[in-house]
Amino acid sequence: PTADSKETEMSTWRGREVGGSIEKEDSSDKSPLLPMLSPSSEPPNPPSRQCGKVSSAIFYAVASLWTVFVMKVVLTSYGFPSSLFLGLCQFILTTIVFSTLGMLGWVGNIVFPTPKLILQVCPLTAIFLMNVVSGLGGTKELSLPMFTVLRRFSIFFTMVLEAWVFGKSVSLSVKAAVGMMLGGAMVAAASDLSFDPQGYAFVLVNDVCTAMYGVAIRYALSNKKINISNNSLVLYNSALSAIALGCFMFFTRYEELEKCRDFALWHDLTFRALFLSAATAGCVLNYAIFLCTQQNSALTTTVVGCLKNVTTSYVGLVLGGDYVFSYLNFAGLNVSIAGSLFYSWVTFVNKQQN
């Protein structure tokens, strides 16, 4: 994506630029002069630009919420038998859509793959594949409030990995916010009446893979290990993951593919529409993240994602029908949510100070 171009002409300027300086108009012009801006001054964002910022943030929030909810409905409410097959469909459609968007120039230039580039991307693809598969498994097995609150352990794992790899330290306020999130999550987990060990294993693997993937990408890009854009990386991760997961399911989980083929609700138009939405949700969400970050900033995307998680936690209390209420569990959820809001605020303040 290209950077936003700055305006070179302003209707409020009452002079013209000559040799890098501003030459005033003839003093015989008796019309009142507006205050003159220096050439280095940035004009305010036009309404269309502000509209683009707001609409991209809203689009990301809606896409993110829809992705979580529609996958939960398909996997839990309708009881679709395979989260792996749903992930495979997401990888295939993401590959097709991002290839098309790349050719149209809507997501920047897509780097043409070479054998060397594929070998460089493969370690990241392995982490990416485990991240997506474990995330879908956790979504299927756990209630949305518990899945969302346990996902916050990924922030802690990211802090640990960044301290080890980059020597990065965080402020006391960040540590306090993370402590609130983790403390609330542990209270909620200890009082979870619908405890599912397989679901907890999925989400903890998902947390570790999320942290590893983020740190690995940062290390690879900062050290020039891989010279491609994030959108190219999404495309190649999806394409390679589709090949790997397709082969894995065909040779080791063929009976699971047969269950998907023979699923009783394929004739249901509502289910088919929801399944198609779930299958396309991955590429829509990736494009929404790209658009929100391009129009606003990575910080805005992070804050919107946090607010999305708060909404997911509360809506998930009734969506899916698999949340079992208890006062202690609900209290833990709220403490963790408060910690996530505090974390977003601290992150925002730190970015502004920097």
C-alpha cells in the first residue's frame, strides 16, 4: 500500500510559492487575508479522510465479531463435525481472494513466490497453521466467554518471548494490566462448571502459537530474513496451509472428510449460508485488519480488537448455549475484561508519549 499523499495546494493560501519560499500578493489587493500556513504545516484531515478512518475501524469491528460468532454457531449450535475442514475451506478461499486482490492492486504488491522464499516462509506457516487449527478447536469446545478470557494469556506469552528475543521490558502499568487479565482468567477457569480439558489444551496451544507467530514475524522482518509484505505473507501462509492440511486430512482423517460430506444439514439453506460466511470470514477479517491499520494505525486496530473482545465475552454468555453461569466465574470474567480495557488504555497512553 502506498502512503497517503499530502495536499500540495491549499485554498486558504493567499500567496504563491517561489523557490521554496512564500511570496505575498500585491498589497493593492484589499481583500482580507487569512492566516498563512507554512509549507511544512499539515492541513487538517478532510471529511472524506475522516470518514475513511471511521468506516475502516467499524468494518474491522463488525468483521471480527461476525467471524467469531458465525464460526461458533456453525461448530457448536449446528454441530458441524470438523473444525479442520472449516479451516481448510478458509485457507483455500483466503488464497483465492488475496490472489485476486493482489492482481487488482487492492492489497499492495504480492511478491511472486520462489523456492527460496517458500523455504523461508515454511517455519512461519507451520506456526500459523497450528495457530488457526487450535483456535478453531478452542472455539468449538469452549464457550465464547471462556475462550475469549483464556486467549488473553497470549499477551503474557508475547511479553515473555519479546523479553527473551529482543530484551524488551514493559512498564509497571502494563504488568499490572496483564496481571489483572490473568488473575481474572484464572479465577474464571477455576470456577468453570463446564470445564473441558481438550478445549483448554486447544486455547493454550493457540495462545503460545499466537505469541510465537507475532514475535517470529517481527524478528524475520526486522532482521531482513524475509523481504515480503504482510499481505504476501498472509497469502503464502494460507496457500501452504491449505496444501498441508488438505494432505493431512486426506491421508489421516479421511473418515472426518466423509462425515463432513454426509452432514445432515447441507440441505438447510440457512446452514449453507452460515458455513459460507464462516469459510470466507478468514479472508474478510485479514482484509479488514489491513484496511484498518492502513487507514488508522496498528494501535487503533489493537484498541478496536480489545473492544471487540469485550462484546464477544458478554454476547457469548447467551450465544452457543454452552456457557454455565456461576457468580465466581462471572466475577473472574469481569475482572479480566477490566484488565483488558486498562491494558488498551495504558498502551494508548504509552504510544502517545512515545
